[in-house]
Amino acid sequence: MTDRSSPSSGRGWAMRTRVAQALGHIDPETRGVVPPIHLATTYIRDPDNQYRSGFIYGRPDNATVREAEALVAAMEGAADAIVTGSGTSAATAVFLALAPGDHVIAPKVMYWSLRRWLMAEATGWGLRVELVDTADLDALAAAVRPGETKLVWTETPSNPMWSLTDIAGAAAIAHRAGAALAVDSTCASPVLTRPLEHGADIVMHSATKYMNGHSDVVAGALATAAPGPLWERIRRNRTTLGQILGPLEAFLLIRGMRTMPLRVAAACASAATLAERFAGHPRVAEVLYPGLPTHPGHAVAKKQMAGGFGGMLSIRVHGGERAAIDAAARVELWKRATSLGGVESLIEHRASIEGEGSPCPTDLLRLSTGIEDVDDLYADLDRALRAANA
């Protein structure tokens, strides 16, 4: 990323420079170039019972957490940001800031855990949830209810089919109806897409994934273009419900974000190579990857993704569910594990994970491309696919 306009840059540095240096922070006590971990949960009052240090208690605030939030805000070009204990806690925080009776729109294909929570729990306390193909702007426009729809939630690219929602188009539709637009941009990361620049009101990340990138932190992040009533309720709920990220996790998240542009660039390059190679593979029925010209969302991806099309792709295997599961069982280099965005490459049969009601095809394998040698990755999966029993 080469944006130099954010006021947080100070000296007009490129985003990659600001991220690598964690916004140039130097510890004032030790002069260390790595931000320290602040573990304290309680703080000394001044003699007149004031807290002029700005810190009161560990549930609403922490110095290390503040540094992680500042870095997220700088990457997204946001007015404010918060980090939470998980991606799901970040996502649900947005919905919990709404009121019973509010109408909300969410994608038909999206992060399964959040989809399940919306349909089982959020509706139970009064939200009216409607699932729509948000990649179809006509369908989205037909679904919004002026004065009733309070939030349009979208995910782009969407997991695990990698469909693309036009953020600017969705923002225009949401705003005409008086609703806010929130975008789950986990799989794009701020390296490739900054939704606030396209008109979104809130951007959400499962920071466990590309932001951390080392499969050792569970975290979530939210950023906003302009704080308003919805954002203030989100912030209050985080304090009240104790959704703050722990200081050690915030420290590790900062460490991960400092290398994110390099990791994402490497993953994008390898994913694009794998997509092209597997598109002609005899055991692969279809490759789902926004970087392929044949992908239905390719034009939208070109418009709102800069520097690559992501490290995620899916393949649909000839021979159906049995062949897909068997191929995943035969890999050696790829790791059969849930999650994505780490330095190691992961493979997963999503339909098995999501279970009953999943919209995911049973012949689909989701691939999270890491930073290993791409020829090694291809050879390992090629061998597994050819050996799989249909």
C-alpha cells in the first residue's frame, strides 16, 4: 500500500513503512524499538482521586491494546478502532449495539459461526435478520427497508466461495435506506482493500487471521470512518461486556501486523499461481479465486483490491465429497486445520466443518496459502488429488 495521506503518517511515510515500524513507537523508558507489554489491571489514583494517567482499570482500557488499536486505525484510514477478544466478538459487538426489532441484512454465504449466531441467537432477542446475496446489488436494493433496515453486513471476498460485493455500491444502497454498512474484510486485509475508502461505515477483521498471521493469537478488530451513536454503543458494550483483548495478545497482534504487507503479498502471489495451475488440473472441476478472469466477481475485485486478489482459494474436486475428503487426508505439506491467513498453508473440507444447513458444496476444499515454496505446495496437493479415491 502506498497511501501517504493519513494524518497518522506524520512524515508522509507509506503504509508499509508505518506498519513495519508500528507507527514509529519508541518506548520512552528504555528506548526500545519494540513496544512493551503493559500487564497491569489497576492503576494508582492521584491524591485528589483523579486518574490523570488516563488509565483506570484493565477491563475497558490498556496501553498495549491502545497501540494495537492505533495501528489498526492507521492501516484502515479510520477515525477510531478497537480490538476485541476474537473475530466473532468483534462481529457480534456490532449487532449487539442494535435494538430489538431492527432489520439487518447479511450475506447468504459468510463466515459460518457468525451466520449461525445471527440465525439462532440474534433473532432470539429481537433482530430481524434477512440473508441476501449481497454480491447482487439489485437483490440487496430490493431487500433494504427504508427506515427499518439499520445495518447491512457484508463479507468480501466471502468465505469460502470468494464472491465479491461491490462495497461502494452496497454503501450507496445502505445509506439511501438510512442504514450503516459494515464490511467483514478479514480475507482481503487492509493490505488489499480498505472498505472505509469505498464508503463503508465500519470494517471488521478476525485479527486471528492475516493481521496476526502466525496462528498464535485469537483476536478481532473493528474500525470506523466516523464515530457516531452506533460506534459509541459498540465501545460502551465492549467495556460493559469485557470484550477487550488481553495485553499479551495485543502485543503479539502488533508483532504480526508489522510483517503483514510482506506476508499477504507472498500469499497472494502463491495463491494466484496455484489457481492458474489447478484451473487445468484433471481432478479439479472448478477453481474459485477472484484473481481468475473467469471468476464472476473478477471485475469488482479489480476495482477494490489493490496489490493482489488474496491468499485464499477453493477448489471443487471431481468425484464429489468422497474424493475431496480423501485428497485432504493425503496431503503432507498442507495442514488439515481450521483457520486461515497464517504463514503455514491450510486445507479444509468446509462442508464437514459447517455441518447441516451449510451452503458450501460438499466437493469443495478451502485452501489458505501460506508463505512456503509454491512449487512444493502444488506438488503436494497435485499428488494427493491424483491419488484420491473418487
